[in-house]
Amino acid sequence: MERVCTRGLASVADRRATPGRQRTRRREAWRGAGDQARLAAFDVLTAVREQGAYTNLALQETLRVRRISGRDAAFTTELVSGTVRRQGTYDAIIAVNVNRPLQKVDPAVLDALRLGAHQTLAMRVPPHAAVATTVDLVRDRIGHGPAGFVNAVLRRVAEQDLSGWVRRVAPDPASDPVGFASVAHSHPRWVVEQLASALDSSATNARETPCGAQTSRELEALLVADNTAPRVMLVARPGLSSVDELVAVGGAASSMSPYAVQLDGGDPGEIAAVAEGRAGVQDEGSQLVALGMAAAPVVGRDERWLDLCAGPGGKSALLAGLAGNRGGWLLASDLQAHRARLVASATAAVSRSGNGGLAGIVTADGTTPAWLPDTFDRVLVDAPCSGLGALRRRPEARWRRAAADLDDLVPLQQRLLHAALDSVRAGGVVGYATCSPVVAETAEVVSAVLGARADAVLEDAAALFEAVPAPYNGPLPGTVQLWPHRHGTDAMFFALLRRH
């Protein structure tokens, strides 16, 4: 009886409360539910902007250090990842609601505005709560002065929904479809142009209709996929773990990679096989590239393998396991010492297993190898690239890269591929891979290198990817291009070259 009366009195009190008091109570409820998550998200955005941190790594570290888990961790993840992914759209919206160029807005204040805009326009946070909690965050982390500015801007942002704002701030899709896609899907204009060109090249090679409505629909699907959180994919490392072991802890086996298991939920670090290094988190596209490299036929000896640009080590761990099972070994090499240390960490369980699959890890310049020519039977070049194929998991890359970066990357990619061909013996194979579909980094690099050499030919790599649903044609006949919207993987490119 007392409990009923208490409920009734609380209900009466709520009905008698002023609208301002009701808003305060709702605000306090939202603050209690998400204050630490919002503060953590803001600090991750600061690290990404000021320190050049990777969004996913900074987020993982922050969640671990602050012991944020469960629903709060999921909320923090969406705050961070969604804000970074949709930054271009939010900046266009914020720009029409401030009285100065965005370059004149304090960077920390702009981070907070983006965070508030994401909650207001793309999350199930009531607009009043999104505005109030962001203002509180600014007052706490930046100061009282900017709080009023943020309050005024976000109140104006809350006056329309996301689609309404896009119609207002984006170019006319009929006269400027690339400009519209850039704003609507939050990709820099040059990135949209490069992705459209890559789709067109793959369509031409596949004898599909180039350009036109088909490519436009595909482009939109790709941009949407780039803004969608990727699945967590695990790899069961050969001889150390099994698909059955990972399925038993809540995963689902894939039909493309025989070592891939999609995790339905939870923290992969809490799975014993992952914690022990017997399994790892690895995109299925990366697994398929390593498996294609290992499956390519070679003439004669098949014992000595090289991963020329090995960091951070996921492909090295898979290749070393496969090599060891065949009585061979893998040498992993990377230019940067800190990336070589990541390779050591990723392959530690392989080393402990004693199967002999890992010969060692070296820090070396892959363009001027220290080893003798004609040493290896297989060489993988997972070349440094723009990373535009991994925007789902590395959303900050779209804002850090510029079209001019290709001027430095493409010559480096060519030098690495030349060095790989020098390192492999006659009859051996070289796999050239990029986590980018940009034609300048894929087909044009391979064509340029082959055009400069008489001792190498392009092989049909498509035959090594039979488990992958078509179409997966790359921009050169026989090459492979995976896509997020088609295959659910990063946009990995793979070409197979044979030395003769």
C-alpha cells in the first residue's frame, strides 16, 4: 500500500512540476546515464585531432583505462565512430549555423559541436538532452564562455532532421552528383571521385555497363557501407585454434575464408583464443589476400616466404601458420620498428607453437632489401596506401588523406613491387595488395612495373578467390577487387605476378 501511495505522490509531483523542472529532471537522467561516455568520447576525439591517434585504437584504450563496459561502452563507441564518420556532413550543417568560418571556431569547441550534432541528428537522444549535455561538457572541459555559443548553435541544428539539413546544405544532386554525395555521405569530394572511378574500372573489366545508373547506385551503396560499423571478424590461426572453437563462444563461420568467424557481440579480447594469440581480430578481406597468396601455385621449391610490409602483423600470423604446416617458413619485414614490434606481438603464439613457421622479424627498408636477390619462393607486398578501402574501421583516414598523397605513395608502391620481384626466384610468385581500390594505387602500379620488366607476368588471381561471390573483378583482367558493399570486407585489391 505504501508503495502505491509513493508512486501516486511522485506522479502528482511530476504533474505539478514546472516545464523547466521537468526538463532539468530529464537532463539529469540523461547525464547520469551517459556523462562518462560523453566525456570519454570527447577525449577520444581530442586525441584523434591533436595526436593523430587512430579512432579505434584510442577508443579501445580509453574504454579499458576508464573501465567503461556494456551499454556505456556501446554508447561511447557510437558517439566517437559516428561523429568521425559523419564529420563532413555535420561540418556543412554547423557552417550555416555559425557567424564565422569553421576555421575560426576553436577546434575543441568544433569537436563538441560535432558530438552534439551526431546525438541530435543520428542517435536516439532527445534533442534537448543532446544540447544540454553537450553544453555541460563544454562548460566542464573548455569553459563557460563557449558554452553559450554551443547552446545557440545546437538549438538551431535541432530545428531540422538530418535529411532536411542535407537537402538544404548539399549541392543539387542533379547538377552536382559528386558534390551532393560528398556532403550527404560525408566523404571528401576527391575521395568520392576516386571511388567512382574505381567502381567504373571494375565494371568495365567485368563487362558491366560503365558509368550511368548502375555505377551511381553502386557508389551510393559503397559510401553507405563506409559509414556503417563493420562486423567483428575473427581468424582462427592455423594449428593454434579452430573455427569450431570460436563458433562455440558465440561466433558464426563464414563461407568465404575457411578461418573466419563473425563475432555476434561482446569483447573479442575476452575470448581465450584471442587473448592467447591463437586467434585474432582480422577483416575477412585481409584473410582472403593471405590465403590467395598461399594458394598460388609455384614451380619447384616452396619453403621460403616473405611478408615485405608486414606491420601490424595479421597477415604474417596467418601466413606463418600456413607455411609451418607445409614445412616452410616466413620472414616478416617492416620499415618501422614500432610496426615490427606489432608483428612480433601478432605472431608470438606462432613462435611459441614450435612449428617453425616464423623464421624471424626484421626492421628493414623494403625498397632496398638486405637479403640476396632470388631468395624467396613467395613474397607478399601489402603496400602502404591511402587506406580508402578501410574507411569503415579507420574513419579518420578520409579526413587525413589528400589527393596529393598519391604523388608520394604511388612511386613508393612501384619501388616495393620492383623489390619484391627482385627478391623472388624464377618460378616464384609475388602478391601485390592494397587496402585501397584507387586505380592509381592498384592497376596503374602493376601495369607500370610490368611495363618496365621483361621477367614478370600477371597471373590470374581470380581463380584463387573462388569462394568469393562474383563479381569481384579488379581493374586489370585477372586481378581481384573486394568491396564493402558487395562482400562485407574492406576494399582489398590483389594482383598475382610470376617471375620467370
